[in-house]
Amino acid sequence: MKKALKVIGIIVAIAGAAAAVYFAIKKYLDKKNAVADCEENYVSCSCCEEA
């Protein structure tokens, strides 16, 4: 029984580490995409100056 609990504990620890890495990468990519979106969505107002 102890061996089974040990294996389950190892699986849970690996799953927790994988989840932490996933959320860290997701947070980094969301931050990176937010900066890219700001630059892509920027529209200059030079069209108003032509009139």
C-alpha cells in the first residue's frame, strides 16, 4: 500500500510541476501578445492632417 501511495504522490508532483510550467509559459505569452497587439492596433492620425 505504501508503494502505491508513493507512486501516486510522484504522479501528483509531476502533474503539479507541469501545471506550474504551463501557467508560467501562458502568462509570458499573454504578456508578449499584449505588447504586440498594442503595436498592431495603433493607428496614426495623419489622415486628419491631410484634409
